[in-house]
Amino acid sequence: MTTALVTGAGGALGRATARRLALDGAPVAALDVDEATLAETTGLIERVGGTVLPIVADLRDAAAIEAAVATAAERLGPVRVLVNNAAVYPSRPFLEVPLAEYDDVQAVNQRAYWVAAQAAARRMAEHGGGAIINVASITMHGGWSDLAAYVTTKGAVTALTRALARELGPREIRVNCVSPGAFPTAAETIHPDPEGYTRFVLERQALKRRGTAEELASVVAFLAGPDASFVTGQTIEVNGGWVMT
Ligand SMILES: NC(=O)c1ccc[n+]([C@@H]2O[C@H](COP(=O)([O-])OP(=O)(O)OC[C@H]3O[C@@H](n4cnc5c(N)ncnc54)[C@H](O)[C@@H]3O)[C@@H](O)[C@H]2O)c1
């Protein structure tokens, strides 16, 4: 498998995805702003015999994204798989969100997806194609109180997915989206009552158990690999049958 770049690789879903792609044989550039959690991801991948290059970078900085894609290419070979996974999710009533917070959410969850896709796709086009996977969220379907900025960006990345799939298809670059339901990660700490939240989730899912990060990672790996060679422009819901589309 060719080189993969995973953003937000210090977080639960990004970590599982980076690990899974490495187990599938991809050299993985693992990017995160959090050096400590990224080091844990690096150690995990090295322990299973994978090749990993940790890159500490802030996705709000477009030049840093360009540099990360270039570094990954230099050290591991051209990036042919990009997983735009990082996100921030500050929770606050819409009427109280400062513009600076909105801008920050937009920069990480949306603009960085654009910048990374552009930097990676330029190289993919030169090397015969590739795959881009954007991570959305179940929240984009039904809305979610106190998360308007986050939900907005998740809708945007599904639209970006379709636009890029159409435009980059002639270059053999496939662009897809995975939309996670509720996975028990750090993202859940925004809910004050963990047990109540789990009950809420299980009532809504068709499957009456919590999903695992590995179950999300396996769908990303499918979209990244040759088994999905004729799949582009799609959003795959990975939510235990909560929202069905
Ligand atoms: N966990 C869930 O239930 C759930 C549900 C729906 C969607 N998602 C989506 O899945 C993806 C991964 O979520 P997660 O649950 O693993 O969250 P997480 O918070 O564990 O991981 C997100 C990672 O992004 C990194 N990050 C944040 N800002 C950054 C920046 N400026 N530069 C570089 N890295 C930055 C964080 O350091 C963190 O490691 C996100 O896109 C999230 O929106 C998660």
C-alpha cells in the first residue's frame, strides 16, 4: 500500500485509523497538534511493526499543512491516501458563540480539509491517482444543539467530498466521506452525563452496543484501498443503524 497521511492521529478515531492503515501495509504520516497523544499513536504503530512518521502541526496553519504533505512525501513516498479526520467541537449555545470560536472551528474542521486535499491531490495527480477520505458526523443529519459551528463544518465536508469527487475523478482520485455516529472517545466529554448519554445512544441505534474506533477505521481502510476502486463521491454512515440513509 502507498503512503497515507492521517490528520488528528492523536485522537481515538484517527489513532485507530492510522494503526489500521499501517497494519494494511501503508507507511503512515500521523499528524496532530498534540505531541503527547501523537507519541502514543506512534508507539502503538511501531509496536505492531508499522512504519510511522509523526508530524506535529497545527491545521489552522495552511503552510504547515503544505509542509506536512511535502515532508511525508520526502520521507515515506508520495501521499496517495489522505484521511482528513481532525476536528474540534466546542459546545456553546449558538447565540453565545464568539466569531473567533466559529473561525477556529471552521479553520480546523473545514478549511484544513480543503488545504490538505489540494496539497495531496496535486501529488496524487502526478502519481496516477489516490484516495481522499473526509470524516463528517451524524450530527449533520439532524442538527445538534450547542454545536452549530461544528455541524456546519460537517455538512460542508460532505459537499466538498462530492465536488472533489466530480472534479478529481478524471485523475483517478477518489474522494469519499465517512460519517461516524457516536463513538466513545474524548469527543463525548462534552456531554455532562456519560451514562445517560450512552442510554440515549443505544435507544437510537439499531445495534444495541457502542461502536469501537476499529469499526470506524475498517470502513476508512476499505475506502482507502483497492476494494473501493469504483467508489467515489459517497458518504458512508458508520453509526450502528442510528440514522439510515
Ligand atoms: N467520537 C465520535 O463519536 C464522533 C462522532 C462523529 C464524528 N466524529 C468525528 O471523528 C473525527 C475524530 O474524532 P475523535 O472522536 O477521534 O476526536 P478526538 O478529539 O479524540 O480527536 C481529534 C484530534 O484532532 C486533533 N486536532 C484538533 N485540533 C487540531 C489542530 N488545530 N491541528 C492538528 N490537530 C488537531 C486533536 O488534537 C485530536 O487528537 C472528527 O472529525 C470528529 O468530528 C467523531
